[in-house]
Amino acid sequence: MTAVVESTLSHPPDIESMTLAELRTRLDEIMRIEAVFASEKIRITARMHDMTRDEKPVYVVPETELMTHGGLSGREARAVLSRAQTVQTAPEFGDLLAQGLTTVGHIDALQSGLRTAAQNAPAFLDLLPDLAQAARTLPVGDFAKLVRSTAQSVVTDDGLSTLDRQRRSTYLKIWNDADGMTHLRGAFDPESGAALQGAIKRRVESMFHSGDEVAVMPWVEPNDYRQARAVVALACRSHDQAGHDAMREPRAEVIVHVDLNTLTHGLHSKSIRHTEFAADLPVETIRRMACEANVIPVVLDGESVPLDVGRSKRLATVHQRRALEASYTTCAIPECEVPYHHCQIHHIDYWESGGPTDLDNMVPLCSRHHHAAHEGGWVLRLEPRSRTLTVKRC
């Protein structure tokens, strides 16, 4: 690996002359090189910590050193510190990273698993050899799913301790920059986060369906702009000139996906118990929410709600979106990990060409793949029964 790094620094490759196979090989090399450098940053951080405990201690703040001499932002420096703690707990993953056999994404996924396991961490750590073996071959997305399911399998309190930790970790910071722009950064537990995201999502959909035209800077996504306006609208209720409420606030809508067996009998090996934004909730929390909610089953065969509307509507209905959300957690393109709620509903047979707004003709696509389907020459075919999607790249 050292030879590869030295060769790269002394003889940069001619990217413009590379074939696709050579570009892929180069990406693999870069991934391994970045892993080695990431490992070294972690080891440097650990050494700085040790310096404060030496016989002749040197008082040093690793985060500051990473920012000053490593060129990292505060957020990046804190990520290195966090990974160092994870590697200290799971040294075999540190070894894999040092050899370029895994990535920081795998370390971050393992860290998330440790948080989920909480007080059950010893049982989770017993499974590290199997996870380390999986980290050698699985891409980050698949490995994260494996870690998540593994951590959940050792939790003995239905995830209540995890939810309690998440609630105590909820925060929101607000500050203004030199340009006068207000910034927000925070984290919310799954229950309150789902309520917040749901309220924002409903407002964004309302803006979009109203045909609003947004004028934004080139680097701002229109829906990101709508989300910002939605947050302001939720925080500051609009009033008309007479001082009366000009906008009736809808009741917050929180959508939870749970299978009947889990809801009635508790967790099992294939339990589904997450919000529409893919955050897990304890079963008891879901049962409590169900006591105060309208429980709407998602029926995929069109018998209970009108899921197929043909040419009567151009955009997918609320019921259709819920049905699609029950079938997809991410973009429909294989191996794409963009969450469903960041996707747009795409007509396989274009609406403009006579395609119907029916479930058998719709899939969720992220912005990148939506553009590829419309402007990149991609041809999509959907098998109605299995919903298997085939992609032909022209």
C-alpha cells in the first residue's frame, strides 16, 4: 500500500486517457489509500490522547490539532475522534482500515450499531468477528443494514433504552453567520423527528401541488428552499390584516410502518417497525401512538383505496405514495441508497406519452436517476407482480 501511495504522489495518473475499467481500478486504489490515511489520523489522535497520560504529560487537544494541522473542519475533526473511540472498542476494524480492506463508512456504521446496542453492547461485541469478515466484502450500505439488524437482535428491552438515549441527545443550535444568514443544526429522536419531518413534508407537498414557482440560487435545490419556508411557516403562523389566523394548522401526521405480527405479539426476526423516514421505534411506543391515531392500513391491491387513477390525475395521490412507500425504502434503482422521502415519483411510461398514473407504472427515483430516466436515455421496465425493475442504459 505504501508503494501505491508513493507512486501516486510521484506519478499522478493520466485520468483523461483511462478506459472505464481503468477508472474503476483507480477508484478502488483511491478507496484503499484513503482508508490508510484515515487509519493514520485515528492513530495520531490516539497518540495525542496518550501524551496527556505519559509520565511527562503533554497537554494537547486533538480536535484543535486536527483542525489546525490536519486542515479539517470542526465536524470532520469530531468524526475522527469518534472513529478513534470505535476503533479502540473494536481494534480488529482498526486493523482492517489500516490495511485498506474497509472504509470509514464501515467504522461509522459499526459506531451506530454500538449506540443501538447500548447496555447490550457486550453481546454485540461478541459478534464482531462475523461483522469484521462481512466488512471485507460488503459495500457500506449493505454493511450498515447488517450492523443495524445485528444490533437490534441483541437488544433485550425492545429498543426503549435506545429511544431514551435519543431523546436525551435531542438538541437544536441556531446561529447567524457574517453574511446575516441564520443557520440551524440539530438532532431529534425518531418520534419527535418523524412528527417534524412529516409536518414539513406535508407543507412542501402542498407548495409543490399548488404550482408555486421558486426562484433560487443555482446551488439551492427547489425542495430544500420549500423546506426552509415550511419551517418558517410552522414556527411563525401567518396572520391576515385583521389579525385572524390565515392558515389553519393541520394536525401533525406521523406515518409508521409496522407489521401486524409485531404490533400484536412483539418483535420477531423479520419485524417492521420504522417511521416513514426509516427510523426505528420501540413496539410499545408504536402501540401508544396507535391509541391516539387513525390507523390506516396500506392495501396494495387497490381494493380499499383507489390506488389506480389512470389518466384522471397527473401526480401520484396520497394513497399511492403511501403504497409505494410500503414497497420501497430507497430509490428504486438497484443499489441506490437515497431514502424514499428524498425521491420523486416517476412514470415508467411517461405521462406526456399517455402513461397512466397507476401503481404498475410508477416507481420512486432520486433526483440523479430521475434525470437519467428522462434525459440520460435510460429505459426502465417494471414487472408488475414482483415489482422487479430492469434498467437499460443506452
